[in-house]
Amino acid sequence: MIFKRKITLKNPLNNGFFLLALWSFALALLTQWLGRTLSINQIQHQLDHHLPADQIQQAGFLQDLSISAYYTLLILLVSWLPSRWRIVEILQSLFVITQGLLITVDIHLLQTWSSRFNQLAINMMQFPGATLQSMSVQQKIAAISLLLGLIVVSWLLTVGLKQLRNNPSVSQKPTLWLLLPVILLAVMARGGVKKIPLNTGAAHFSSDPLQNHLATNPNWNLIALYLQPSLEEKVLRAQMNTGVENFGMQAYMGPDSFPGGLKRMPQIIRKGSNVLFVVLEGINQHWLETQQAMAKNNAYSDMSDIPKQWDARNTAMPNLVKLAQEGMWYKRAYATGDRTDKGLASIFTAWPSQPWQGLLLSPNKWSVVSNQKLPLKFNQAGYSTAFMYGGDPDFANMGSFMKFIGFKQVLCPSQTNETAWGTPDQDMVPFVLKQVQSMKKPFFAAWLTLSSHEPYDVVTEKGLTQAQQLRKSIEYTDKAIGKLVQGLKAANLYDSTVIVFVSDHGKTVGLPVTEDYEQEFFRIPIIITGGPMRDMYRGVSPYLVVSQTDIYATLAEQLLGNTDAVPFSRNMYFANHPGMALSFTEGEAVLAATGFRHRLFLEHFNQATASDSIVLGLQSRIIRTFFSK
């Protein structure tokens, strides 16, 4: 029997079991510390503020101890088995390699989504090509180099274990001294002797979510992901009674008429006009603002301190700002979610985002928007329709969804190796112009840009931070917008085409860490401009909170005379617009409203205030509708 070993009480430093425990614990703890150090250093390069590295390491130390203790206890357990050294070598190599890969994945997710490995990342694994596209050549080389380096390190550690095993001065018999480290390891694995054991939130020490993400041990993050309630449990938990749902919907949609039953809206856009959407890839509203305003403004609770007259020399998008001043510019507009697929559904079908999964990734749920397809509405009114994209239309089922909602053509140029995602924006302009000129008039067309998507490979300068690379790529896209408008004017299309600029989602890269950081993540530009705009409405910037979903009702009423109520879509020109927007990411919802300061709601809602009830009711209605189809 393997457990009938003779246990002796000798110097522990001459015992192989005791030394193996020290070796394994030191290796695991060092791995956790180095992984977080690497993560902090990589993220620091993309920020314009200093990260408190010591505080972050200190906040995550207990979780590091816990993981190191669990690993060491596992090693000690298998060390009692036959062929134990071979098993220990395999476990050690797997541990080192998996830790390195996990840290690499987390760094990439933190740089792109400002989140750790989560359910969204798992969902996106069905599109592995897109994941590789979002990595720069340098990142791919670094990942391969890291993997090769980890293999070498694993081999060296195996050599070290063999030295320990073959050392004649080291006893390979168990010792009673092992009881001491086993007890200490059990306490550290639990997180101490307190009544409540260690949990994932133990590393959260800051109001900055990024710092909390960095402090959280990646293994504990995986444990938390595994222990999350099932999707069915989440759905049941989120559903409220119909009273709460109706209250939320009534507050969000607002009254449909003035007192006395009047329902009159101004005609701001000339009927019969062409429509061209330019959906901007991941550009927050703050990139249109001046550097001076960004530097001086420490919080966005009051927007009045942002200059009304923009200095084109300091904004990242001078061409778009000029166009915005020739139309209506909503500076307090919000994306409904954090991904392109969610944004496209909101813009063209008024379907809001939801906490866990996007509509495009669930084709069996597309029936929820069967009666609210904006391209189809225009097509039925005699418009020709086309969706254009420089990348792969199969990503996230994008091309199929665009056809489902009424775009008769999904047009993509022949794929080249110019950039990771496809044809860069400036090279797409001639393609877009050629298509809209050849389309039967009036047309309803859309172009999704891509050059401001990581890895920002339209930027040729070296040594830039990620935020600087993003700004350069946005400037590149802005030049494409300038060329697009010049082309429309040269083709005599500008005067007959209303242009809608809207971002699909926001980004954390380059976003100043302010009091309202989460809300600023969702704040995007919505600009309606072009020749068909009435002159008296040009240069107007309403102090009104609106959502991506509101574009549907606004254009349907203005150009088609369609005033049918669409859930979650309100006419932005209607004076009774409630001035409210709802945005979702994994586990949290952000409610923004014109009449009061932005509010942040986390996963654990309550009905302590009317605002809580609005969020709970809206979330419940969205989820109930989605999962009942």
C-alpha cells in the first residue's frame, strides 16, 4: 500500500517531500506575481495615467497565496502515488504553460475590452479568425515567443526536479514536518481562518474597474466564471412581474402625445431623400472633443464646461466635427452595448443590448425583430438597399443578419492583406462611392468602418501607446470621411442624401478615468447631417440623452411617415422624448437620463429607487422577449 510509508522526524530541509512543497509553492507564487507584473506593465503602456502597481499587487496577494497553496497541496497529494515524480513533472509543466497562456489572453482582453476572460470571450471563440485579426503582428510574435519560452522554462524546471530527486543527501521518505506546511497551505488556500472564506471580490480595492481587474488573480476569475449561475437561473432571476416591466417601459418610452392629444413633430429631413449610414468602429464621443477639454475636465457629471465651438486642430475628427456642425449633433448619445454585433442590431432594428449575449450570435432568436427591420421598411417604400463592409461579412453572422433585416445587397470588396481586418477605410471610399452612385434612387445604404479596430495597423509610426495608435487610426478614418463627402458632392449626391454617423460601441482605450468612467464608455456620437436637413436645424446640439435604438423611430417617421410604436425606440425630434438611455455589458447596466446624474447599476439590483425599478423592468422585458421566442 502506498500510504504505509515509514514517517520520520528529521531535518525538513533534507527531506524531498518538504523541499518539493517549498519548490512548488515558490514556483506558483512567483508565477502569479510575475503574471500580474507583466499585465500591469502591458496595460500601463496604453494609459495616460499612472497605475498604482504596489497597491494592485497587494490587493491580489491573498488570491495569489490561495492559488499557490492549492497547487502545492495537489503536488503533495500526487507525490504519494507510484511514479510520482513523472506525474509531478507533468503537472508542473502544465501549470506553467497554462498560467502563461491565461495571462496572455487576459492581457489581450484587458487591452481590447477592459475585462478579464468571461462568457463573452467564450462566445466569441466560435469566430477564432476574428480573434487573431484583432492581434497585431507584434502581439502574435510575442504570443508565439511566450509559448516557446514557457516550453523552455518547463524543461528547465523538469531538470531542477530531477536534481532534487537524484540528490543523494535528500531523503525521499515522508516526515512529520510535512504536517506543518499542509496545515499552513490549507489555511492559505481558504484565505485565512475567518468565518467567510476568500472570494473573487477580495481583490477589489479601487473605484477603477481596470485596477480591480488587474488585481484579481486570473485563476480566481476562472473559478468565478465557473461558479456563475446557469443561463436558465439568470433568466429566472432577472424576470420581474408585469407591473415592474410596464413601469419601466412607460418611463423609458415616455408619453406619445402632448396634453390634449396633440402629436405633432417638425419635418427636419426632406422626404424622399437618400440615406447613408456610416457606422463608426468603436469611436467614443470624447474623440470628437478637444484635447484641452479632455485635459481640464475631470468628471462628466456636467457637460456645460465642454466648449461649444470646437477647435478642429485639436479634435481627432475635424472632418466629422465640421459635418456635425452642419447638421444635428447628439453629444449625449449612448450605445446599447459593447460589441459591434450588438450595435448593428440596435441601429437597424431598435433591438437593445442585453446582459449576456448579442442578437447576431443567436440566429434562432432573430424572430424578435421580425416586425422592426428598418432596411426592409425603406425597401418596401421603394428604396434600394445595400450594406458595405471592408472585412469578412461572416464574422458574428453579420452578413446573414443584414440580409435578414432587409439589405438586398451585402457588398464587400475582394479580401486583401492590406490590414488584418480587410480593406482600410480610405481605400473603401471609392468602393462605397461607386456603389451608391450605381444604386437605384432613392437608396438606403450603410457602411461599417474598420480601421479604428485593433490592432490599428493603418498606423505606421512605431513606439506609440495603444491610445496613441487608436487616435491615429481615428484620424485616418476621419480623412476617409472627408473624402467620402467630397465624393458625394462631386457626384451631385450630397444635397439629396441624409448622412447618419453613429458608432457601434465605445472603447476603454484612451478613455480618461473619471467619476463616470462606465457611463463614458458608452457615450458615442450620433450625427444626422447632409443636404436634406432644414437650415434652421443645422448646427443644433440638443441637450438630450438618446440611444442608438432611437435612430429607427426618427428616420421611419421623418422619411416614411411611419409613426408605429416600436419598443425601445423614440423619435429624437419629438418634444416629449423622455431623455433616457439604457446600456448593458456583462453583469451591469448603465442608465443615463437628461434630468439627473448618470446612474450605474451592478448585477445585484434592488428596487430601492424608481431608477432601480426602471432598469429591472426594462431588463426583464428584454430578457422575457428574447427567451420566449
